[in-house]
Amino acid sequence: MSETPPPPEENQLPALPASTDALKSETHRLEVDGAAATLDELGPVVVTEAGQLRYISNWAGMTKDEQEATQRIIAKRNAQRLARLRGGGAVQTTSVGTHVYGGFECSFRRKPAAPGYEGRPPLMLIHPLGIGLASWFWDNYVDEWTGAELFVPDLIGCGASEVWDPASRGLHVPLDWERQIQSLWREHVRRPMVVVSQGGIAPLAVTLASRQTDLWQGKRAVRAVVLISPPELSALADGLGEAEVTRNFQLLSITLGRPFLYRALSSRFFIDFFSRQFLFAPAEGASKDESKEQLFTRFIDACCEETAFQGHHLAPWTISHRSVYNNVYKIGAATIPLILSALWLLPPTGAAFVATMFYSQLLAQEFHRWTHTPPPLLAPWQRQLQQVGIALPLKEHIAHHKPPFDKHYCILTGGLNAVLDSRPVLFWRRLEALVYRANGQEPNSWKDPRVKELALSL
């Protein structure tokens, strides 16, 4: 009769597994009161940098291909982390600190350099702006990073940093954020760094590198700048004047009242509505109890697979990650009632024309996706259709993705672009001017004043 092993001490940590075989196994089992429970639906076990074990929350919702790809990545990453932990190497842990700028307590996170990277320039990760956005935007990046030292600040008014109240402290300007980063650099970084920004916060990174004052030498403090999906140059250069910002703030404060307005804008309903209309497709099935991390994951999924057309020029490659159904279902859903109406109201020849026209729209969107997919990833028959001009040729659509994005709009075959863009036809300029005179809305191409001037002169 074997002896029963003594119970583990209350504070004793469980030992790391002897190998990664258990993590790669197709079937995971857990002993519960002597009975074995199968945990296939939980997916692979994830080993964190600190040696903790987790699982992937949305594993059951992944496709088979996604699960296989995730399994390969997790297995490789787990093996690397286990090797570091068993070898006694230093584990990179993120710490939270604060510093004071202009009377504001500003929060930041720091991740030390990995062994062998201590001499590399540190990275300063600046999060984008938006309701609820803060340094957590970079969590996945920070978790995966094994390199130079990282600094991830919460900009004033965001995350754990102190809130800025314009009513009592005056309007906030981007220069205040820049000086906040300068203060963080002087107190904690104190050596040349690489500044990484995402989205519309790009001017902050640029001015950090270019500004030269008695208190700040950008050329010495910033070694390099990385801009991820920055706005167009015209948007960076123009901006809004202080008078316009002041007027907007006063209008919102006086008309609706700031407490009411903030609650309205930060409500779940408004964020969903704004996202559906201007950013990306709705987060179907989103729970009210989702954490910021879960919302961020959903945001990334939407950007990769359901990005609306408004951001296509900033991140054109995202369309190539869509499946056929994801790419065309919105157009299909919009055309179904129109086709049914045509079947009811028009003679057969008219209904056939309407159905063919709308079906061509589905083809056009799919041909559009092909032009943003690397040619080696396309099937030979897809490349052949592009070469003979049945599908939109790659060269034809590349010509559209050049600022100010005012030509080569046709995306079925591209055959009419030369005619519609030619003088004296200038079809799109005339159509833009017509819409502008009807409702005052300016198209994106008018960000170039030359395009606007031409349209209004016709």
C-alpha cells in the first residue's frame, strides 16, 4: 500500500511542467476529485512571462485554421518562456510609476530591458486618443516584447493619469502632452530614445524629435521616430485653431452641460453607434461587462476583418485579411431589398439588369480585395483575370492609392477610369461639386486645395 503524499503547503507555488508536450497535446485533462475532465474546448495553455498559466478566452469561437495558427505560435512562445524561466534568467516584469508635470500626477509603466539588450535605446510608446483609450492599448505589444527597455505613459486625462478639467484649468493643448513626455524623459529615461506613436497622436512624436528649446533638445533626446498609421500630411499641418477649440468647448458646455454630455458620449450606446457609423463594423454580441482588454481585442479584430471604408487609405492592407463573405456581405445585404423591389416593379429585362448591376458591385469589392493581396497569395486564375483586364489590374488600382486619392475610382475592371478622369469630362470633380452644393459636404479628396479649386471651377 503506497503512502499518500503530504498536502502541499498553503503558499507553495506549483512546479513548472517538465516539458511542453502537455501544452501541445490535443487533449488536455484535469484531475478533479480523482475524476478526469477533458478541456479540449479551452484550447492550449498559455505560459505568461511570470510563469503563470492561462487559457485563451475566445478559443471556441476561432475557426480551425485560426486555432492551428494560434497553437503553433503559443507552443513556440511557451517553449521560449519556459526555457528562460528554467534557466534562471531574469524575467521582464512591468512596473508602474508616477511623475509630476505642471501639478498633474502622471502615470506610466516601465518594462526593463531583456538580457543582452540593456545598451539599446529605450522605446517610448505613446497611445492613441479616444474615449477610454490609454496605455492599455499597448498591452499585447508589451507582453510580447523582449528587447530594449519600454516606457508606456498614460497621457494627461487618460488611464491612471490625473484628469484635466478645462473649466478649472483652461483648455488642454497637445504641447502639454509633449511637455509631459519631456518631464518623464528627464526624470526616468535620460538617454536617447525611440518614440513610437499610433494614429492621430503622430504630431506629438514628431515635435518631440524636432523641438529645440533651453529645456529640451529633441535631436539629442530622440534617436528615431516610428509613426504607425499616421494621418495625412495636410491633417497634421492644419489642425484646429485655439479659437475654434474654445468655441466648440463653450458650445458643448453651455448648450448641453458637460456632465450630461460626457455621460452621453461615454455611454455604451454612443460608442457602439459611433463605431458602427465611422470606424468599423459593430461588435456583435458585446457584453456590457467586457474589460478594456477584451474591448481592445474586439477592436483589433474589427480593424483587421471588418474595417469600414473610411480608414482604407490609412491601412489599405487590412482588406486583404477578410474572407470573401466578410468582404462583400454588407453590399449584399444592402442590395437584396433593391433587387426584390426590381423583381416586383420592373419587367423581367429591367429586373435582370438591376440584379446584374448589383452583382457586379459584389465582384468589384472582391476584385478590390485582390489588388491589396500580395500576388503570391492569389490563385493563378485570379492573377490571370487581372492580367487580361477582366478583374481590376493591380497597376490600375495602385494609381488610386496616391495622395490626394482623387482618380482611378472604378474598381470592377478599371476600364472607365481613363475616360472619367480625363478632361474635359472630369466626372468625379463635377459629381463632388454637385453634392457639395446640395448639402455642403466636402469629399476627402478636397483636402488638397487644388482638387477643391478645380471642382468648384467647373
